[in-house]
Amino acid sequence: MKTHASIFAVIALLFSLSAFSGHAFAEQPQQAVESAATININTASANELAQLDGIGETKALAIVADRQANGPFESTADLARVRGIGEATVAKNSERITTN
């Protein structure tokens, strides 16, 4: 009788683990989609800009301030005109940013 109880416990454990692992895999594609969204650097809010690689809250606010002071960016490369953002950061985000 103990053997049947042990087998039942193991089966119940396996089913419960498979339910949790399936849930984790179901959320991963959604997260990938959200992180890969294209961001228009001329219209994005500071919160949206902060999602870019190497751009935190401070740099995002600097992008918005530069945009307000100097007008829209004509190209994504112009993002490097913002203090603290270099060509490497622009290149790292080249697939995720746009100006139109």
C-alpha cells in the first residue's frame, strides 16, 4: 500500500511541475515581443525610451529634453548628440529605434 501511495505522490508532483513549467514558457514569447518593440525617438515618452539598452531614466529624460530644445532627430544617428549617449548605444539599439 505504501508503494501505491508513493507512486501516486510522484505522479501528482510531476503533473503539478509540468503545469508550472508550461506557464513559464507561455509568458516568455510575450516578454520577447514587448522588449523588441520599435520605439520612435521623436515621439516616445521617457518611460518608453528607458526600455532601450543602455538608456536608463536619466538618459531618457535627457533625450526628451534635447528633443524639446533642438527639435526632432532627423536620423537615429542623431541620438548620439545627447550627452551621455554614444555611437555604441545607438548601434546597440539600431534595430529598435526609428525617427518616423
